[in-house]
Amino acid sequence: MRTVSIILTLTALSTSAIFAADAKAGQAVYDKSCKACHGADGTPNAGMAKAMKVEMRDFKSPEVQAKSDADFKKVITEGQGKMKPVTAVTGAAADDVVAYIRSLKK
């Protein structure tokens, strides 16, 4: 019984590693769908923020990094404030973008 339990645990752990979000893939999606407004390194595009009359926060800031992955994914898929949902980024691609944003942490 113990052997079965160990095997199931190891299988679950290896499966989660296979499906883990990919920050490198997330950067490619981010560059295509997010960079114009949020900047190449997560520093907001000041001109875009001014034109939209919004305050954008730096993705590297502790305040932004304190948000949960679910919060990031919700903003990507549902939008927030003047930001519309990014319909081209869903599912695993959204998880990858979140992983990329996490990689920007100061």
C-alpha cells in the first residue's frame, strides 16, 4: 500500500512539472500582446498611459508582484478598468504570461 502511495505521489509531482507554466513562452506571447502598453520589461509605456488617462504600475514592483497568479490571469482574460480582455491569450498561454511577469520581479 505504501509503495502505491509513493508511486502515485511521484506521478502527480512529475505530471505537474510537465504542465508548469513556461516563462520563456510567456515572454513571446507578452511581446506580441502586452508589450505595446506594458513595456518590454514590465515598465509601463508612459505615452500609452497618458493617452489612455490611466496609471499603469510597473510589473516589477512589489505591489504588483504581490498579486496572485489568479488575479493576473483574470485581468488578462477579463480585462480591468480601461484594459480590455486580451482575447488572443487564454488557457496555457495566459499561465505562461503570468510566469513571465513573475520572472520580472525585482
